[in-house]
Amino acid sequence: MSPPARPATVRFYFDADVLGLAKAIGNLRADITWPGDDGGVVHKRVRAPCPIRSTSTPDVEWIPVVARQDWIIITRDSRIQDHRAEIDAVRANSARMIALVGKDARGVWSQLEVFMCQWRAIEATLDQDGPFIYSATRTSLRPVALS
């Protein structure tokens, strides 16, 4: 008899606008979640259901929840620097966000390419305190001004 699965430690929250990417990676990694995720077992780790149940939950409601969990937000937003309400919510809640940007992040396959090209840099942000937002392309991970 094999030992029971242990609880997973979630480290990344994938926003509703990258749901296809989340589900593809969620079959490989137990440390991610997304809105509506019912949880599951991945590599003998049990991921709990996501506290954000609906993909239509407004940013100002889910960002504080995710920030309290100390999860890094993965989203797709080609013009993140222009969305003041989202930037304000990140700043007010000391959230940590990676925005997949540009034409490189339009479809799930392209999003996966951006995510994997920047994986080591994204993972390195786990040690950084929030608030921060980085924009990610296949070739760069750059900070976004929060002021």
C-alpha cells in the first residue's frame, strides 16, 4: 500500500484570462490553482479547491484573497501599465503579479511558451515581497511601475 498523498503548497494563482494555461500546467504541478479549481491530486500532492470559485469574480475581490495567501498571480494583460484599478489593488494588498503581455501571450500555446521561457525568473520572484508587477514576454521579465 502506498502512503497517502500529502497536502500541496500552492504558490501560484492563474487568473481567469489564462484558464487554458492553468489547466494545462495544473495537470503537471500541484503548486498552482485557478478560479473554479476543484483541487485534486498531482504527483502524490493534494491541492485544495481554490477559494475563488467563479471566473467572473472582479479583480478588486480576488486580488486581496490571493495576496493574503501569498500566491503569485499569473495573468494576461497586454496593457497592464494602463489599468490603474488593478495596479492600485496590487499595491494596496502587497500582491505579487506576473502579466503575460504582447502578441506572445494571445493563445494557450503562446502563453505556455512565454511562461516556460521565463520560468526560472518567475520562480525567483517567490522570494520577493510585494507589491510588484512584472510584464513577461518570451525574451524578458520587466518591472511595471506601480506609481
